[in-house]
Amino acid sequence: MVDKINSRLTDIEKNVTDLSAKVNVLECESNKNKTDNLKCSGELEQIRIEIRRANLIFINIKEETNEDLFTIIRNIITGNLGLNSEVIPIDLIFRLGRPKQNYNRPIKVKFSCEYHKQKVFNKRHMLRNLNPPIYINEDLPPLTQEKRKLLRVENKKRLDLGQNSKVVGDKIIINNITYEYDEQNQLVQSSKNRLENNLHDISIATTSSKAFLNTQQSTNASSSTMGIATLSATATAKASLSAGLSANETSVPKA
């Protein structure tokens, strides 16, 4: 009876071990899938950014019935920004979202290329003093917008703490170290910054190794010089001894 129980317990332990191994395999596969999904998500976000790269969003422009958006935007580009709208091709203009009472929907403007979009975007500050002010933002996908929002919050917190901080694109520079938000919205050092640090560490290690080798070579050279000097002194002593012996032999009178 006891043997049967022990045998049964052994079978149960084996089954538990097998199940544990299977669970570990499934966890590894799940982690790999999560990593792959995050990578795909990042690649898709980059594609979305590229698609929107020549777009701008105009905010707080009064909405009217039967409005001519092309004329409105061209008048702003020429009259307020001081640019020649005739040489800035626009492919598409439309309001975002559904109409709402007492709400001016943002206007998305798709330029023919990023170069012309950037010329307009660089002068956006000239519209902030209008009454009412008009704002121009880049056309960013929701995920990137969320990261930019987190960066602004983080930047304000760092500045309040008296740290040197500023936001540059999708990154934040804190005390001369560049950080960015990863796919899980965790603030980490940027990949470029990590690479620079690794290269710096490698450079330091290489310099230290060269200095060590030079020291070893100098030590070896000094040892060799001392060895040669010792051999020379030994040879001189032997020569002197031989000369002395010869002299003694010469001075001894013969019997």
C-alpha cells in the first residue's frame, strides 16, 4: 500500500515538473510575442509619422458655413506669415471631426512636400499675438501626441526642481543626458545616448589598456637595461680578477 502511494506521488511530481516546464515555455513565447508586438507597434507609429510629415494642424480659426478653407489658409500664409502662398503648393485642406456648436474644429492642411510645410511651421509664432490667437501644430499620431504630452509634464517637473531640462522633438535632455519614452511609456536613456556612453567607456578602457602596456614595456625595458648592466659589471669583475691572478702569478718568485 505504501509502495503504491509513493509511486503515485512520484507520478504526480513528474507531472507537475512537466507542467512547470510547459508553463516556462509558454511564458517565454508570450514574452517574445509581447516584444515583437511592441516592435511592430513602434514601426507602425513611425509609418504614421512619415505619412503625416507634410501636414500641419491650424487651431482656433473661426468656422463658418460654406467657408473657403483654401482662401482662408492662403490669406494667413501671405498676410500674417509674410510668405508667398502662390509658391507653397497645398494638396488638401479639411476640418477634423464633426461640427459642434460653439466649437471651431481644427483644420488639417496637407502640403505638397515637407519643405513647404516647414517654412510655414517655422513662422507659427507670428500668429500667437492675433485676436483671437491661431496655433499651428504638427500632425502627429495619437501615440506620439501622448508621448509629447508626457515629455512636457516631465520637463515642467524637472524645471521646478531646478534641473537643466528641455524637450527636443520626441526626447528630453536632462542635465545633458538625453532620454525618451519607450513603447511602454517608461522614461529611458535614448539609444543614441547609450551608444555614445558605451563608446566613451570603450575609449576609456582602450586608453587605460594602452597606458598599462606602455608602463609594462617601460618596466621591461628598464629590467633589460639593468640586466645588461649587471652582465657587463660581472664581465668587468671577471676580467679584473683574471688580470689580478695573472699579476700574482708573475710576481711570485720561482723556487
